[in-house]
Amino acid sequence: MRMGIGRLGQAVGAEWAKVWSVRSTWWCLGIAAALMVLTAVTLGAGTATELLRDGGPVTPFPVGAPVVSATSFVQFALVAAAMLVITAEYSSGGIRATLQAVPVRGRVLAAKALVVLCVMLVSGVLIGGVATGAVYLVLSADAFGGAAALPAGRTALDLLRVGVFCGLVSVMTLGVGAAVRSAAGTLSVVFMLLMGLPLVLVMTGSQVALEVSMRMPTFAGLAFMDSADNLTGGPIPYSAGEGLAWLLAWTAAALAAGHAVLRGRDA
């Protein structure tokens, strides 16, 4: 048992070094940070402007709210980084060297998943924190009526939820990448899971289709992050805990599919 844990630790160390040794990781995280700040500030300013138009006194609102809403768009930059952790090795042939160094294929996927989860969870929290600070500075200006509120407990919880969502969506992407093996195919499948299919289901107008779309990863994530702003125009009809459960289920299913393909097919 200890030997297995030790070997997993070695595999995690190797994957950690790989992630930070390529420029694509830094580019994707940098783009995610810039996009998060820009989108969150825009959403926050839009909300404050609407409150000012009503003519009454502006009630400050938590600046974490626009950051949570912005995560729906920012997730795709992190998805790109997570996808490349596995698809880049298939395109370059490096997966053969990886499997020679770690012959137990489940251990390879587990090591990659642990690294992706840690990197994207922490990155989500840090990027969200930077965006929260930017939104607070902008909305504190007189032009927006001092609409910024920064409750410590609520803000910390919002950032933690953003990090967990980013981490789980990225691990789900890794699982899809292990199953599909190509960057274009992985991006297509993940886009459909996160945005394409849920929107198509919502547009059908069917109550059954709407209920199904609400359980897909993005809407489950919005429920988990307690977002009041979503593409359906109404509240998501279940709790944050159920949203987390659906996110975990999608992530587990993607990893299981990736593991099955990784074990059953040659590199």
C-alpha cells in the first residue's frame, strides 16, 4: 500500500513538473485572469448602472456576485489548459514515454487528475480574488454610487466555490481528453457539455428538456456557486449541495470514460 502511494506521489511530481514547464499553461491562466477581471467588472458595472437608473439610493451588493457570474465564460480558458495536459501528449507521442515510466494507466490518470484539480482550484481562487478586488475598486467610485460591498465571509465562500468549480470542470475535461485523445475533439465535446447542449435544451421550451439542462455541468456549477444570474432567466431549482453532487457525478463519469479508453486502447 505504501509503495503504491509512493509511486503515485512520484507520478504526481512528474505531472506537476510537466504542467509548469510548458508555456501553454501560463498563457491559459493569464488569459483566464484577464477575462475574469474584464467580464466581472463589466457585469458589476452593468448591475450598478441599472440600480442608478431606478433613481433611488443604491444598495451596495456583494462584489463576489459578478465574479461568480463571470466564471461561466472564464471556464473555457481553464478548460483549454486542462485539455492540453493529456491531448498534447497524444499529439506529440509523449504519452508513450509517460506510460513507460508509469505502466499502471490508472495511476497516470489519477496523477494528472490530482495535479489538474490542485492547479485549477488554486488558480480559480486567485483569479477570482484579483477580479473581486478590481470590481470593488471600480464600484466604489462615485460614478457607480458606491455600490460595492465586500463581506468577508461571503466573499471567501464565493471564491472557494469558484475554485472548486474550476477544478472539477478541469478534471472533467481531462477525463474527456483521455477518452477522445484529440484537442479538437475534446474541446468540441466539452463545449457541448458546458454550453451548447444545455442552451439547445433550454431553447426547446420543453419542461423535461429544461430539467435535464439544469443538471448539466455549467448550470450545476452555477447552483453550487449560488449564482442568481443564469441564462434561463430564473432561479436554478435546487440547492448548492445538489449542484455540487451533479458536478461530482459528471466529473466521475468523464474520468471513468477516460480510464476505460486509456486501459483498453494502445497509446
